[in-house]
Amino acid sequence: ARLKEGLTKTRQGITARVDQVLKSYKKVDEELLEEIEEILITADVGVNTTMEIIGKLRNQAKERKITEVENLRGLLKEILADTLDLNKSHELNIQPLPAIILVVGVNGVGKTTSIGKIAHRMRSQGKKVLLAAGDTFRAAAIDQLEIWGNRVGVDVIKHQEGSDPAAVVFDAIQAAKARKIDVLICDTAGRLHNKTNLMNELGKVRKVVEREYGEASKEILLVLDATTGQNAIQQAKIFKEAVDVSGIVLTKLDGTAKGGVVLGISSELDIPVKLIGVGEGMNDLQEFKPNDFVNALFG
Ligand code: GDP
């Protein structure tokens, strides 16, 4: 129910409009498919992904001899669920413990908030969590992370503004070992002024992780803001070149009718969406499950 509520705007943007169109047609025909195509494109699914979805809808409707409009809804739902499921695990890779999660993404996407929410989730599962303030470029980023640390009851390892992010991560790893931490979550710098810079900074952090904490389970989560629509996909392509992104956290799904971007991300990037943000509170982060998502959208 929480997910359905969080997807209210996307439900208005996709489901309500699809239902309206379906109501106004008597038979499944090319014109109807075109109308659905337009709805998906407007909801930021992306042109390529939309074309693929419509192609499948056309072929499978023909194959299964679906001519009644009311049966098309179920078929569309099935195809969307397939598009979201990459046959890769959507679960966080944090087993066996200890684990380290590097969180990357540009400023403003909801990186700090997501780190706080993940920390809260892990703590509720009884895990010992530590945060590392690896975004040393902005004093505000360090402060914000501390606020979240206090809120969810988790310590934050930090250095001064302007210090070396790799040094912060180094210290955090030593602290994690000494305190027998289960999950260490590291913030990283969110400046994206050029790719070389990003690669250098994240590369250095990665080296420290490999050298100091090679035995830990690893996850590199890229945080993307759903309200930026197709832009999020462009950002993901840049990060993907710089670092081995293992999962995506898609934030602010509650604030946008562009929730269709999750379809574009899933089909274009070959990186599983693992978590979705549906609000600003510490409980507003959910595991991404393709079927649940589609059911919340069409239920
Ligand atoms: P950062 O610069 O990437 O660390 O971004 P922040 O974590 O500071 O978040 C930027 C803004 O987005 C804040 O006002 C957050 O409350 C808000 N935000 C983050 N995630 C979500 C979400 O899932 N839903 C909504 N509605 N707001 C969010």
C-alpha cells in the first residue's frame, strides 16, 4: 500500500491514462498501440524502451490472438514486469558479512538521505552499521550525514572538509574492523565536472577498499533521481564507465509522474535497480521487486 501511494503520480501518468485510452477503443488495433506508445514516452520510459515494449505488445497480442481491449491491459502489465526484470538479483549483495557499500551519485539526487535510510534499514535488521563521510568537498555533506547518523543511531567517521576521501574511507575501514561492524556505508563526492576527475577519485577509494577490506562483500550503489527522467540515464552511463556500479537506488519516485524512467533504466543499463525512494522519511526506502512494482502501478 505504501508503494502504491508512493507511485500515485506515476499511476496518474501511466495507468490512469492507459485505462482511459483502453476504454475508448473497441478492438486492439495499431491506433490504440500508438496511443499507448505516446503515454509511455510522456512518462519518461524513453524512446528505445518504449519501442521495444510496443513491439512486444504488438507481437504477443497477435500470437495470443488478443483482440479484446480488456485483455491488453494484462498483457501490457506482463511485458512491463519482464522489462523490469533483468534476471539479475535485485537484492543488496551484503552477504557474507562484513560488507561495504559505496554510494555514488551527483549532488542533490538524494544520496545522503538514501544512506541514512539504508543505515536505518540495516540497523532494524539487527546489523552493526558505520557511516563514512567520503564526500569531503562540501562541509554541508558531512554535516548532513551526521544529522542522519544521529537520527538513526549510527556513528559517522569524518575528516575535515577538503581532506582526501580515500583517507576517510581508510580510517572508516580500520574503525569497522576494530568495532566488528557488519555494514560500512561510504558516501563519496558528488561533483561530476568531468569524467577523468570522477574516475580518479572513485578509483582511489576503490583501491583502498580492495587493499584494506578485500574480504568484505561489496556493493557500489548509484543513486539516481527519478524526477530528472531521461537525464538520470545519461548520468548512469557516465558513472558506469568510471566505476563498477552494482545496483541503482532510484529516489523521489513519490514526487514524479516520470516513474516510467525505471523501465528505461532497467532495459538500457544492464544494472539492476535495487532500492527505491518513495518519500523523505527514514522508512521511505523499499526493496525493488519488479512484480510488486508493476502490481502497485496497475493494481
Ligand atoms: P544529496 O545531495 O544527493 O546528498 O541529496 P540529499 O540526500 O540531501 O537529498 C536532497 C533532497 O531530496 C532532500 O530534500 C531530501 O529530503 C530529498 N529526497 C531524497 N530522497 C527522496 C525521496 O525518495 N522522496 C522525496 N520526496 N524526497 C527525497
